[in-house]
Amino acid sequence: MRLVFAGTPEVALPALDALIASGKHEVVAVVTRPDAPAGRGRRLVASPVAERAEEAGIEVLKPAKPRDPEFLARLTEIAPDCCPVVAYGALLPKAALEIPAHGWVNLHFSLLPAWRGAAPVQHSLLAGDEMTGASTFQIEEGLDSGPVFGVVTEEVRATDTSGDLLTRLAFAGAGLLEATMDGIENGSLHPVPQSAEGVSLAPKITVEDAEIDWTAPALRVDRLVRACTPAPGAWTTFRGSG
């Protein structure tokens, strides 16, 4: 299939690499967030996905918003069969969702319908889950509510930080996403609606959320520190100083 891959951070790279190397599909373009200020000089830096695509000679699209007419027109010209997504970071409008023949398929780092939202791995650790995983699903206009193609499971280790767990899920999920593309292409895979039971939400963890409450049980403090590592980083104050 002709694919347009959408993703932005480093965690999306294993999936992009797997699709490029698959030999079964052609990644004809990537969609990523615009260059953002970084470092002490706050110079504009391309996303990890943009850098990897440029290295591979793949066209890079960086719309300020995915509803921009210029972006929608170019995507229509490219005419992808499917658009796999990993941590793109922007909401997709109906006009974009309707362009690829097989829609947009998201790799989400939870066992849906659990932990829909921006920070599933962090919330899984905060909740003390013993098992988590990754899901591929058809994107619709609701929040991570589309029908599911497949899942992989991953045991949560006692010492896992969100960085540790997300790294493992990124590589396991890459194989799942590739297999999902294969199944869509050969017609062997069809999405199944999510259960209405077991829905939980995983909004972004803010810096304020990451403050340690030393009156909380030790287990809660441990989970918070691990969930907020590496970002946004758990923190506290001592005698009025951070």
C-alpha cells in the first residue's frame, strides 16, 4: 500500500523504520508537527520523524494545522491508501480522515478502551497497572474511540519509568502496526468496536500534577516519580525552594 505516515517524537521512529524496511508498503510521505524551538538558543529544530524521513528521501509535510487547505490538497494529490499514525500530536479533521481509502490507523500505547488520551503510559503507571500494551485502531472524530484492529500486551515491571515502558511499547507496537497494514491490504483484518465498559481517560500530565505529596503513601509517591520520569519530572520543595 501507499502510506503517508504521521508522527512527531522519537517514540514514533521504530514504527516508521519498520514500515520503511517492510518491503511490502511504500511510505510516500510523512506528516509531522512544524519545526519547534529547542536548546539554549531556541533555534527551530525539525522533529525526529522529519529528520528520519529526510534521511530516507521521503517527502515531509509540516502543516501548522491539518485542516489547512494546502495540506489537504497535497494529501489528496498523493492519494495514500492508508495513513498510519504514531504520536502525531494534532487532531485530524473529517476532511483529512476521508482522503485515504483505508483511513487513518493509530498506534496507541494502551489496551483500549483503557487510557484514552495523551498520556496512557504515565496513567497506567500511576494506577499501578500490572499489564498494559498497545492497540491499533481506526481513527474517527472521537477521542481514541475507533474500532480496534489488534493489540499486543506488555507486563509492567516494578521499576519501570514511563520512559522505560514507552520504549518497549514503541518497538512492540511497531510490529503490530506493520502487521495491521498487512492485514488491511490483504483483507484479512477488520476492526472491532471498542467495549463500552472499562473506558478510562489519560489526559496530559502537567508540571503541577508532578508535585510530590509527602503525606501520600509511599506506594503513591513511587508511582508518581516513575510515571513522571523522564517528563515532566516529579518535583518537590524544601523550605520554600524547589
